[in-house]
Amino acid sequence: MKVFVTGMGLISAIGSDVEACLASLKNSKTGIGKAKHFESKYTSSLFFGEVDLSNQELKDKADANSEKGLSRTALLAYIAVQEAIDKAQLTSEEIQSFDTGFISSSTVGGMCNTDELYADANLKGEPSEFVGAYGGGEHVLRMIKKYGIKGFTSTINTACSSSANAIMLGARLIKSGRLKRVIVGGTDSLAKYTVNGFNSLMILTNEPCRPFDKDRQGLNLGEGAGYLILEAEDVCKDKTHYAEVLGYGNANDAHHPSATSPEAFGPRLAMERALESANIASPEIDYINAHGTGTVNNDETELFAFNELFEVIPPYNSTKSYTGHTLAASGAIESILSIISMRENEVYPSLNCENPIGKAPISKRSQIKGMKTVMSNSFGFGGNCTSVIFGKG
């Protein structure tokens, strides 16, 4: 049973839809800079990949002004999900069928309202409008109600590999005959909760991140949402096939809560399992969207894994140099960016890499004729590593 991508929706620091994000890639336009809407004592010193819309502008775009207690995380999801549904031309009947599932992911969920969370948790004054919205699955419950979803639903939190795992689970449910279609992806917004946590690990940088550069200092946190419509081949014959989900692999490095092992056991095994699942050999990968966070550990170990797995490392980049690290949303966002790169037969530069630590990532916009197979890597805290492979639809 083949699984095709028939719709995609995306909002990130480089654009509020798929086409806008592609235009930014083509023009090497990063979305990383000083935050305008996120309030924190670190906004003056750190760089972020912030969506350039206020909460009110997001509400207007999502047509959600009548809803109370909507977190920014949920608003980002609203926008990306609707774009994906529109592109896939899903009807209300299809969305509400028991054969249609919804699998999403988030790390921060409604905790982006960190100040309100603190006040509510400590019974300071009257409960805020967000008192019931702090869970990681808050946006999923909103979606179920908004679209009348009746089929299988779930929320995944495996840190930075979350939405890649949503794609993998959705594809497996279709291949096993349990569902005909699944909306999969993830959403995360900037939050004091996560910014303070990452800052305590001393891996945030006060400059735009430099994935795979010798002088890299750390990552830039970002925000956004990405969703894909996956459909079984027998129900989407007449639709546009943006890509085919060829394979996927998940592995746990089991080394450290926030770092991969020097031998990169998890990343390598995830990529090997994805290749095995797709029934292809490593030379058939035309391009890799690397996890590429810009931290000392991650870039070193991911490149080590590339060298172990590939005789000749394919062209690769880190689109986190455009969007920042969007945490649970990163796997879906980067999968979409990989797919549109494949459809354009074009790769885009990994920004800010001036002194590469090994084989250099892509340094300029280039055509690759006949791109057929791309890989997207997402390696999360706790050692949870996932790779997804897409082919031309």
C-alpha cells in the first residue's frame, strides 16, 4: 500500500504559507532575528525564529476571534492545518470519516502562556482564560472540535522528533489498512518555559545559528507549524501527489538526556532503518535536510553518522538556519521544505557556515536535475531519533 502526500500547510519565521516559505528559501532569506512579539528578559540578547504575526493577527488569519483561551501554539496549528486541508481538497465528509485520523505533536502546548500558567497554578487571583489550555494536546482537542474529527487521534511528544514520528505513525496506520488518510504534523510557539529551559543548558546563541560551522555557538529557538495530508493510493488517484512516503526509521541513542553519543548510534540506526523501510540503498538519497541545530554535539555526531553511512555524503543543509529550531514542529516543517525542494529540483544554501567541520553543507542555490529521493532527519532529547524518506509522487 503506497502512501502519498496530497496536501501541505506551513507557517514559520520565513513565511505564513508554503509558497512564502519557498520564496524565502530561493532568496536565502532567513527568519532569524530579534523577537517582536515574544516577551522575555532574553529578547534583547538572543536571536529567535519568530513568526512575524502578533496573536491578534494570527487570530484574524485563522478566523478564530470568537474562541476564548486559544494559545499561540493552537493558532499556528489552525493556520497550517487549514492550508493542508485546502491543498488536499478534503471535504467535510472525508475529514469526519472514521477512516481519517489526526496525529499531531507539541512540546510546549498551551504552556506558551507561561505567566498565566504560573498564576493559575499558584491560585493567584481569578483563573485566566487559559486555565484549561496548558496541556500538550490542547490544540488537538481544538482541532477535533473544529473539524468534527471522529477517527483515530493522538498527540506525540518525543521532543524534537515528535512530528517526524507523527508522520511515521500516520503512514504505518495507512499501510496497515487501519486508516485511509491522516492529517499529521506538529506545532510549537516560543515560550518562556522552553527558552529558560534551553538557556539553562547553555546551548542558545546570541547570533544567528551556524549549523556545521567550526565556530558554531548554539541554536536559535523558533516557532511554527507544519502539517501534511497522507492518503492511501486507492483514495487519492485523481489528486496532486506532492510526494510519496517511502520509508522511515526510529531509534533511541540511549546515551544522554540531551545529547547523542559520540558514535551516533541513534542517528545512524534511524537512517539505516529508514533506508531499509524504503527498500533503497544509501547512494539513492539525492538530498538530506539535516537535523543540524548548530550545537557542538549535534552537528559533530550527525556528520559522523553521515560519514559512517554514506560512501559519498549527498548534498545536505540545515533549514534551521532559516526557521530556527521549532522543536516538536521541526520534523514536519523540514519534511515539507524537503518535499518542495525535491519538487523544484533545487537545493538551498545552509546559512552562516563559513568554516565547515567536515564535508561542507550546500553553500549556494543549485539545480539538481531529476531529484527523486530526499531524507529528513529529526533527532530529539532523550536520544529519540527519526528519519523519514520521501520520493517523487
